[in-house]
Amino acid sequence: MSTPQNTSAQNENFYGFQFPKWQRKSVKRRMLEQLRSSDRMTEDEAEQICEPWSLSMHDRWRLYRYWIFKHREQLERKIRLYEELYNEVSTDLKRLQETEDRILLGNATVIGMTTTAAARHRQMLAEIGPSIIMIEEAAEVLEGHIISTLTKKCEHLILIGDHKQLKPNPTVYNLAKRYHLDLSLFERMVTNGIHCDTLTLQHRMRPEISSLLRHIYPNLEDHPSVFDYENVKGISTNMFFIQHRNQEETDEQMVSHSNEYEAVYIVALCSYLLKQGYDHSKNHCAHNICRTTAQNKEVNEAG
């Protein structure tokens, strides 16, 4: 019966050589150097060899690297062949999928997609030729994205948005400022005096909040329903501002900002409000809107 030590010794003797421990690292290092070397035989040199065992160790390594090189060439040719076949099949599949989508969308009354998808499927939209194109949040959409959705068959373009709120967000800030890329087509048309219809009646904000916005929206009116909101339970006023001097932190990875003090304060305030008798089943819950992604993460961790 052989022991593990005997088995190891037999394996080493099987290959015709045995190294003591102090030599193994040196042998391993030399083998790695040979494997990393790019010196190989030429095709003429390899064809002239009749007996590889008669070669020196240096030439054996060169012959070995030549064989590896030829084998890699064969594999690369096969890969290129399969790559061409894959590309052909992928192109056919994509063409069939586009044909299927074109048939489905051609029979649709309304087609909804993002502006990015509209630019990606521009050719399909051009073939379908929708006569009416409606773009939501148009004040936040880059002008180029809107232009790319328009086709020759477009008869009516409807832009819905608010140019007094968020602007488009180009990737390169300097280019945006130099060439006004952060100016949407929506805002450009309004600034140039093109007629637009403005909604003036709001149904969401309390009068205390909407009154703060009339320097931005001078014609803003309150719907009668907003006067019927009940007062916030447990607080003396329905609207208030909190002032503090705790500095915010910057998350360079997320390119965002957060404030731990505000996060802890918000969680405590929401917890307090939920204890004032609001019924969760009636969708009465404290809701926090975070200004940045990092702040939203901070609030979730604090909660």
C-alpha cells in the first residue's frame, strides 16, 4: 500500500527527473521565463527537424513555441469563421425582429417610447410615419433628441413641459455652456415668442406653498379643492423651513451630495408624523423627496 509521500515520489520519477525542494522555485522560474518568451522557430527551421530529441533544450523550447503559434493560428481562423457566421445570423435575426416590430407598431394607434429609443429606431419610425408626435417633459430633453424623432410625415409636434424647472443635462458641461446645449427646443421656442398654452390651475399644493411660486408663475391659480386639505397633525403650521449649519458631504463615486444631519432629522420627523394617527390603509404616510441620489441613500440608511 502506497502512502501520499510515495505517490508523489512516483509521479516525479515517472517524468524522469526529481528536484529537491530548494531547486523547485528556480526551475519554476526558468520555465515561466521560457513560456513568456516570444522566440520561436521559423517554418523552414521546423520543417528541417527529423528528430526533436536531438535538439538542444533551447531549440526544443523554440520548437514548442512554434507549435503553439501554429495551433493558435488555426484557432484564430476558426474563431473568425464562427464570428462571421454569428454576425450573419445576428443580422438576420435583427432584421426579422425589426420586421415583426414594424408590423406590430404599424397597426398600433399609440406608440410610446423614450427619446433614446426613438433615435435608435429612427428608420422604423420613418417607415411607419406617425403624423402626430407628442413629447413629455420636453423642457428636459436635448434638442437633438427631439429633432431625431421627427420624420417627413410628421404633421403635428406637441411639446409638453416647463422650461422654468429642470433643463437638459448634457454630458460635457463646457460644451453645454459654450454652445447652449442645455437649452431645449421647448425653451427656445417659448423664448422666441412662439405661441404656447399654459396651464394656470393647480390641484396639488396647499395655498401656503403655491403662494411662494407666484414670482415664477404670476398667473398661477389654486383649485378650490386645495383649500379643503386638513392641517398636518402634531405640527403647529402646515409649512415651515428648517435652518442648520451642518455641512454636506460629497460622494465622488456617485457625483452627488448628502447631509447626514438632514437624513437623521427627516427620518425622525417622518417617524413622528406617522405616530400622529394617520391611517396607512388610506395612503396617509409621510413622504420624503430627496434632492440627490446620495441623500436618498443616506435617508434609507438612517431609517
